[in-house]
Amino acid sequence: MSMNKPFYTWRIETQGALYEAKINGVELEVDVDGNQLISEEPVNHYMRSGINRIGFQLYTRTPGNFGNAKMSLSLYVNEDEAPESEKKLVGQVIFNADEFISETPKKAIQSSLSAVKLDSSNGYQVSEQGDVVIHSAVIEPSKVRPHAFHIYQDVELTVPFPEWGFLSADPIEFPDAFAEFCDNIEHYRKILLIPLFEAHRNIFKVMQTEDMDKILPLFAERNREIDIAFYYPAGTSEQKLKNSLLEDFDDEDTVFKLKDKKYSSPTVSDDKRLSMLGGDSMIYFEDEEDEIFDHYTMWFYQKDGKWIISR
């Protein structure tokens, strides 16, 4: 029997790796220190009908030497609100530095899930007629930085969601290679960083009013799509956001802040549809005495010259 309300989660397990981990090109985790992490989070709001990609850019401080790095990304599906024990693995890409050889890098990902077809109407069992197509894992030189690798796996499936707004966004002009961005920083500052920072500043000014009738419409598309993605009653995400903001505004120990423009480093999705400034967020509340932060992360897309909050 097919799942009526599929609930997708994305699990990362890593140690000793320097990486940017993504689903469908959107960065969800980044680590430049090689920390250990085991985490799982829902990703329905990034899933689409067709090809979905789990993957990561893997970096190294010494060319060809990834130390003891180990990393896996897994994609699971379960019926909404079903026990976790019933979830099914529908994608998994694994890197093991112990197996890495420069001449044959594929050996380092040989433990990844093999190419296979699964039947979603029959408990995701292996089937030649399966409608879920898992492609072979890929390791290839990164376009972002030299001596790095892009490691990923594509999974073809159908989801019961409409096409998210950002999928029809106007493409953002932005290079794949970090060096190209640095070499042309003034150009990208003009066409991306300054306009998107101004969008943040305008939103910050509206939020400073603490008027929910003015603030909540700014997040209308984001809230509506998250309600759809996670089968919430209409208005649920809006109410959650409202409650969170009211709590932060009412906290006399916090200060509402916008990061300075000099901290507006960009993150752009691989398909050039979504962009974020500031690493974790530009807009946040800070308890300056206890050094506690409450960030409001915002991914934007552009349509007809307008910046829209999508996630």
C-alpha cells in the first residue's frame, strides 16, 4: 500500500569531515572543523516530484588527505505520524576516507546504497517495475574549490505536493567556484549582496514595529508551503511564527538585531534559485548578558525583481 502522507527525513552522520551537506542543492549543514554529528530532520518542504539529490561538498586542508573522515547522508520515508521503526531507506551516500585513493576515488563511496528500483505501493520492496529509482552514488571533482569532491546520489520519486514557489524562481547570477566569487566580489556585491541586504533591512524595519498584521504577510508563502508540506491545518505555521516572535519581543533581556552588512556572506543553492545571507541569519534576537541567540533564518528567491521569503 502506498503512503498517503509521506514524511521524508534526511539524516547525517559524520566525524572528521569538512563539508557542506545539501538536499536538492540547498545547504542544511556545514562544518569547517571536523566535528562529530548525528542528526535527522524533516525535509518534505524541499522535496519535489522527479529527481531529488542528497549530497555534500567534501573539503580537505591537505590535498588528497581526508584524514579519518567518515560521512553518510541518508534519505528516509515514512507515513506521517507512523512509528519510526516503519521508515524506509530510499537513498544513502557514504564516504570513508580509509578507502580513499586519488586514482580510484570511487572506492571511498562503495558502501553507498546501490542503484535499485523500489515499489512504493508494496512497502518499498525491490522491483524491476518500481516507481522509486535510486541511482548510483557519484564522486567527482568539486566545482567550488580545488582538491575537493562533490559526492551525491539522485533519487527519482513522486511526491504529493505542489511545485514549491522557489522552483520557478528567476535564476540568481552566482558562480560555482568560490575563487571566481572572490575575484569578482564587487560585481556580486552589486547584483546580489547589496539588493538582498536591503531586502533584509526592509524586513527588519517592519519587524521592529512589532505589528503582526504587518510582519506575518512577509512570511505568507513560507508559512503556507510548510503547512502543505507537513500536513498541518492552514494557518498553523503562521501561528507558530507569531507565537515565537511575540515571545522574543516580550523578553526584556533580548535585543532585536540586524547584522552589519560586512557579515552578509552569501549562500546560494546549487540550482541558483535560493539564497541566504549571514551564514545562519541576518535577523536575530540576542540576550547579550548570557550570549543566547534566537535566529530567524530566511532563504529568499527572486521573482520579477522582488525578493520573496521561501524557507
